[in-house]
Amino acid sequence: MKLFIAGMSYRTAPVAVRERYAVPPAQLAERDAKLVRSASLDEGAIVSTCNRTEILGVSRAGDAALERMHRFLHAELGDGSAAAAHVYELRDGEAVR
């Protein structure tokens, strides 16, 4: 199993970009379920605060799952790939830290 995080924070993206990726609390459960389905994850979650939006995933599919997570982040939460330069990704032990 591989653990992945893809997201953006106040360290990587200006507030105008982060606002476009924010998920309202009332939509988190629905979006979480869609993330797991669309990225073919074994488990997944979305964390969205005023300072960051991250998607977390666990998958046996390796890097293919991470690529699908990036597509979900931009297509479902954001505005296409315009903010790709602001996204960071963390894997396995780095994601746990």
C-alpha cells in the first residue's frame, strides 16, 4: 500500500488560489466519497481549512493513484490545471511526517 497527499497551503499558494480549492464543510462527506471512487483509492480523505486543502489517499495502485488524485484535485475541487504549480505532493513516510 502507498500513502499519498496532494494539496496546497499558505506556503505554496496565494489566498486567491486557495479559496478556489476550499471545500465547504457541508460538502466534505460527498466529496470524500467521490475522491475514493474516482481515484480508485482503498481509502481517502479531504482536509480543507482556511490555510490549506489536501487530499489524502491510500492505494495499492501506486503512482497511477497519485495521478488520479491530482486530476480530482484540479477537476473537482479547483479550476482545471491553472494552479498546478502551487500543488505539493508527499508520499509514504514523508506524508506521515
